[in-house]
Amino acid sequence: MSITINQPLDMHLHLRDEAMLKTVAPLSSHSFSGAIIMPNLVPPVSTKEELLAYKERIIHACGSDTFTPYMTLFFKPTYTKAFLESIKDELTAIKLYPAGITTNSEGGVSGFEVETLRETLEAMSELEIPLCIHGETNGFVMDREAEFVSIYEMLATNFPKLKIIMEHITTKESVEALDKFENLYATITLHHLLITLDDVAGGMLQPHLFCKPIAKRPEDREALRKVALNAHPKVMFGSDSAPHPQHAKESCGCAAGVFTAPIALQVLTELFMEHSTLKNLQAFVSDHAKAIYNHIKVPHKTVTLEKKPFVVPAKYDNVIPMYAGETLAYSILEIKG
């Protein structure tokens, strides 16, 4: 039996830069039609010139693959409507990070006062530019995302025409917020559909499963699975695949991020098959994203998978993927596009 996915999309992807970009970009462009590219480089992408230059480097790294990088800017409350109009044709979304909350986010937002954010968010609303948010406070690590829901609610209420994407949600509280506000949407990662905190730290510490937001409780995972597997129209796949060199993961200062790009479609296929919801996989990995980001143009590509063992490589250059060395049930059989 084979399964074909049309125009698969990854709506939250880290490609890094320089040597790392050359290693990981082809692992996404091979099997995805496009991806929302995160802007948290050093320094972060915050000007038109930086955005265009980064896009060019990504396209070069992807070679001849059929793949569109959907570019984002690192949010600043000083962006004016005139500036956003000048870059709108090259811009898919703007990514907001609370200051210091995750990798390379030190220049993020340190306060969420409505009036401080109003000029930029109203301009984004008028220009129909979505706002993607890493939603965590600086509270206790297991409560950070749940605490941030009140900020989502404040933003959704004050800017009702602004399309807000709750990135890589991990809690039942975030799932519940989806249906409270018309303008709230969410991405869900592969790893948060699979693991809980017990997998990360319940036995020997597993550094390659450590990420931010950290994996939560079984009941949170079940809430994520319910909306993803049952094709809730406001959720879409965003891998948050976040590569780091092996030495940065296997160290006392373990970097946050799970690298899933090379295995995402294979493992998602198995997960949806196991839960008898394979008919909903197309919606989760493509159709909902196209509806939510309704201005994007998605290049044609089909990916056909089959039930055939696939041994995950131990590493890609110096990056270790999730399930390194393990055997998956599904393999990619054919890619057209």
C-alpha cells in the first residue's frame, strides 16, 4: 500500500545559515513543497535586504529541488506601515519572540503592552500579514505556555483582524484557546505529538529530545493528537525542526531543538495510520496551511510513501536526528515535482 501527499508544507522550520544551512536545507526541500522559515539568525533577519539575502542563500542551498521558502521577519514594534508595504511581496509572516525565551531571541519583545505594539500590529492587520508567536512566559518551565494564553487572548481581542499563529503549541490550554477566538491558529510539531517530558528526562536524559517549549504531560499530548489527527481546521503541521551541531546538544549547556526534517513525513504517516486517521494527513500537512496562509503560492510536488523499513541515519554531517539509528515503518518511495 502506498500513500501520496500533495504539496506537503512545513509551516515552522529552522534552516540556520552558512555550513548548517547547506547541510539541512536539502533535507527539507527534498520532500516538502515549501516552508515558513524562522528569522532568528545572528543577527536576526529584520530588514528587507537581510530577508532577500537570506532567501537567496536558502534557494542556493536547496539546489534544483522544487521548494519555496516563505520568509519571515523578526518582530520589532518599530516596524511602520510604510516599511511593511515596501516588503509585503517578499514577506509571508512576522515572528514574535519574547526576549530571551529561546535560541537567538535576546532581541525579542520584553513587554506586551498594547499601546507599545499597536502601530505595528495594526499595520500588519491592514496588510494581512500574519503574526507568528513563540508563546512562553519566563515562569516555571512547565507552566510557561499555559501562562502565555492570556497574552494570546489580549492580542486576539485588541487586534481582531490580525491573524495570529500560536507556534508549536504543547498544552491543552493552547488547544482550548483555538476555539475561543476566530483569529487564533496553531502549528503542531511532530515531536510534541509523540513525546512527553518523561521521554526527555524520565530516565537517562535524552538531549536530542530537549526543546523549547519543553514536552509536557500525557494529557497535553492527547489534546494535541485530538486536534491534529481529527483535522481541526485551525491547526497545521510545523516541524520546528531545529538543528544544532552534536557538540551543542551533547553538552552541559544543551541547546534546545529537535531535528526532525528528514523523518517528518515518514513518522507522521505511521502515526496517522496507527490511529486510523490517514484520510486527515493531507489536511494536516498541506490543506489547512494553504487555507490559513491563503496568499501563498505552493509549487506542485507529490510525495509517495510506502510501508517499507527505513533506517534513520546516525547523523547528517554533525547533526543527529530524532530516532537516529532506529528503523521506521515507512519510507519515501517517490517524489514528483
